[in-house]
Amino acid sequence: MTAPRHFLDLDRFDTPVLRTLIELGKAFKRGDAEYGARPLENRVLAMIFEKPSTRTRVSFEAGMHQLGGQVIVLTHHDTQLGRGETIADTARVLSRYVDAIMIRTNEPAKLHELAAHATVPVINGLTDSSHPCQVMADVMTYEEHRGSLAGKVVTWCGDGNNVAASWIQAAAHFDFTMRLACPPQLMPSEPSLAWARSKGAHIELTTDPDAAVSGSDCVLTDTWVSMHHQNKDRLKLLAPYQVNGRLMGLAKPDAVFMHCLPAHRGEEVTEQVIDGPQSLVWDEAENRLHVQKGILTWCLL
Ligand code: CP
Ligand code: NVA
């Protein structure tokens, strides 16, 4: 039996595969992907959610329906996972019923255990350490508005979190300079940095948001309190990193603003920026649907 095509993290891929997936996403969006009307007819995707979700759940569910397939949504509490059944056994059993499994979980080890024991493709719908589907949609969105990311300066401002880690990995594939301005206590995780640098990515870390944003082509941020954070003390540390009109004014005049959502206006970003003309956030959210159709068809067909 051939190994299933998992979509786990961007560091597992050769760049041409990621390029194919983004181009597929764009083709699905245009309506000219080279598949029939219902390429996933009779295919079933199980989605395991150990954390809340709006975009990931609805975009995967709508995408499967639009491609002719179906979904089953499982939450931690209403399955035996919540009572201690192992991830490995869950993977073996679900593989007998469904054609692919998407999981949103906390520890990346659970994602990897699921993939190791599933005989169907496993898709990472976010862990505490990464969010690759989001960053695929983000790259697609930037390209739609401004063309190739190659040679551009992309600046992350705020918490060096899971979404930042996937952006760092993307820098190794799409050849842009990735700057991250974070408080010293909230710098991005070492493994994503080490991997990207080993691949020759241009990564710059600083604690100075003004210096980082100056001359940038794209400014990114995310919530200051992710789903896996209990501690609100981080709000004080992050206050100087708010993306507001003044900070955005230091970027290039045609720079764009991106945020994976959900957003907290008045914390990591002001209303002026997220609801202003440079913001691409609604296209980012929409493109989850399109790029994930690319990921689903690549995993399943
Ligand atoms: N951006 C994102 O993944 O949103 P949800 O948490 O709503 O799925
Ligand atoms: N960093 C955020 C992303 C939400 C999509 C979180 O993990 O809560």
C-alpha cells in the first residue's frame, strides 16, 4: 500500500508541491480546476476539533460539500478521545470509515501520532505550534493582490506564535525576507527558525516594531492570546507591538495588512488598520476555502 499524502507542516514539502497546491487553489477560485464538477463524490472527511474554530470548520465543510464529498465533525468531548482512547487507536479506526482526517489539536505530537497510525491522509488544521493551511491561504492572497512574494519584506509584529512559525517556514519556500518583531519573551520557536535558516531563508528577529515594519511590503499580526494561552500578562508585553495607523505608515505606501482572524480590535490591531484600505483579511478568510480544496484534492486524488 502506498503511504497516504498527509498535509502536516510546510517543512515537510518540496516547494514545487506547495506551488501546485496554491495554483490549484487559484484554479478552484476561478472555477477552472481540471477536475469534474464533483471530484470528491462519496469521499468523507472526518474533522477532529480539540479547540474552537469558525473559519477552519466552515471552510473545510463547505469545500467538501462543494466538491461532492461529506464531512463528519468530531469534538473532543463527544468522542472516546475525551475519555482517554489513544490517538493511535482513533487513527486506525477512523481510517476504516473515512477517506481523510483533519485535526485541530494542541500538541503537535498528537498530529504526528495520528498521521503515523492513519492509513488515510491527515491534514493539520492548527496545533499550538503551526497553522499551515492558514499560511497557504495567506500566500495565495498576497500573490493575488501584489504578485510574487520573492524579494519582498514580510513583517510579523507581536506574538511569535503558531501562525508565525508557519510563516517562517513559508519564507524558506517563497524566497521573501521574514522579519519578526516580538517581545524577547515571545520570540518564535527555535525549531521553525532552525529549519528555515538551514534552507537558506532570510529571517530577521528584533524587538523593535518600528525598525521591522519600516519599508515592509506586508505587515502581519495575530491575536495576543492564542487558544492555548491562559496567561493574560502577555498583553502588557505586547502593547508596543500593536499594528496601528502610525506603525502601518512606516511600511511601503502600497503595503498590505494581513491577519488570520479572529481579531481583537484595539489590542493587536486597530480598527483603522484592519478595516482600512490596506487590509486583505476578508480575502484571506475566503482563500482558506479555495486553497484547502487544492489540499483536499491533492491528498485524495
Ligand atoms: N484563522 C482560523 O483558523 O480561524 P478559526 O480559528 O476560526 O478556524
Ligand atoms: N494563534 C491563534 C490562531 C487562531 C486561528 C490561536 O492559536 O488561537
